[in-house]
Amino acid sequence: MPSHIPSTHRFPPAMGEALQERRGVTLLPRSCCSHQGIASTHAELAGCKMTLTTTPAASITQAFFCLLLCIPWGSSCPPSCQCMERAGAKAVLCSSRHLVEIPKDIPKDAVFLKLDTNSITRIPSNAFRHLSHLEELDLSRNAIEKIDRAAFKGVAAGLRTLDLSSNRIRNIPKEALLALNAKLRLANNPWHCECALQEVLWEAQLDPDSVQDITCHTAPREEYVGKPLLQVLDAGVNFCSVRQRTTDVAMFITMFGWFTMVIVYVICYVRHNREDTCKHLEYLKSLPSTQGHAETTSTAL
């Protein structure tokens, strides 16, 4: 019998593992680390292919450390999205996922976030507060109707692009947008043309390619409906001055009302005092004269 057996024909894999188990040694295959984990994206962990000692406690310890290496301790990706690297930055792609609200578990290191073509109806306060690295946010082609004042709190400093086009936005708090340094896309929404939208148009950084598509769906005057907001403003219309005139008229009416009430009160007060004065004079006349009483007394004497 040969003194040794060539390694390529020594034992079948199963028999080799069985012999190794009999010797008290177990080999963990390289697949112990899932390819879905963060660790496998950086390198195939050589530590996953390791030999466990014959001591049960040591075997459990080494298996535990293998699991620690393989568990994705970094930021996880929402189940309805896809996370990938784009130009060395984290991109989270949640397009066309039938979402009705903004996912809560978006990775904190996300730089690009696409939430377009969903059914999101509202952007609540602090929706992106934990995304301090966010630079591009796409919320286009949703059903957004309401945007809270603090919707973009926490991302104002670093956000470069914000796409809100093709939604159902009629009006928006100017505080939500004017705090941003991002380039805004607001086209194809049923806008109500008013002072707040005019201030956004004047002060915010709008995308020049989409500003012509900001159209008045409703307006204080019917002649502005259906026209681009920029065209209406170029014609000399100032929605903020209209609001100022309305405020002035309301203030004038209020002051006139108070002045009228004061005059009515003074008139009633004077009439009431005059009636009291007349009654007092009549009372004094009804009293007997002191001089007449003295003359009567002297005659009697």
C-alpha cells in the first residue's frame, strides 16, 4: 500500500469534512459571510474561512466573531429602495416604489436621494433632519399637496438640488424654501399665484430651465389664470402690493368701527348725564325755600 495518498485523490470533500470533524476540527466555508453584508462589499473576509479549535467554548467564540464581522453594522438600506455608490457617494434610489410617505430608515450618509414617481402626499417637519450629507433630493411626480414650514430643516446648508415638479402643490410656506441654498424645480404644479409664491420666485434659486413652467392655476383675478407667473409679474402685477392694500383697507375699517363706537358711547354718556342733571334740578325746585321759611317765622313773632 502506498505510504501516502495524493492530496487530489485523498478523500472526497464530504469524507474529508467528516474526518476533520472526527479529529475535532471544523472548517467554516467562505460563504459564512453573506454577500449582502457591508463587509463583503469591501473585501471577501479571509477571517470567514477559519479553523475552529477543538474546545467547544472557543468554537462558539470564534463563530460569534465571524458573525460580528459579517453583520452589516453600517447604515442599512430601506427594503423598498436600492442603495448604491455613485461617484464615491451613497445614492438611495426609491423611484416608482408605490410609497405613500417618506421612508424612516434612509441611511444617514445618503448624498443622493430619489423619491420620484411615488404617491407621497405630504412632507412633514424634520422629514430629512438626519440626512446631514444630502445634496440632491428628487420628489418629482408624486402627489404632494402639503409641505410643512420645517420640512427641510437640517438639510438647508448642504442641499444643492431640490425637485418638487409635477406634484399637486397649490401654495407653500416661503420659510420652507427661502432657507435653502438649493436650486429649485417647481414646475407643473397647480399653483395659486399670491404674494408668497412671488417672493419665492424673487428670492429663491430657481432652475432657469423650469421657471417658465410655473403657471397660475388660480389667482386673485381671472385674467392671470393659465399664464406663467413670470409673464404676469413682467406685466407689472405685484401680488404683494394687492395684499398690502387689502390689509390697509381692513385696518381702516377696523379703526373706523372703533371710532364710531367711541362717539356713540360719548353721546349716550352725555344724554344720560343731562337727564340726571334735569332730575336733580327738578328735585331742588321742589324743596321749600329757606328764605321764605325765615320770613314766616318773623311774622309770627
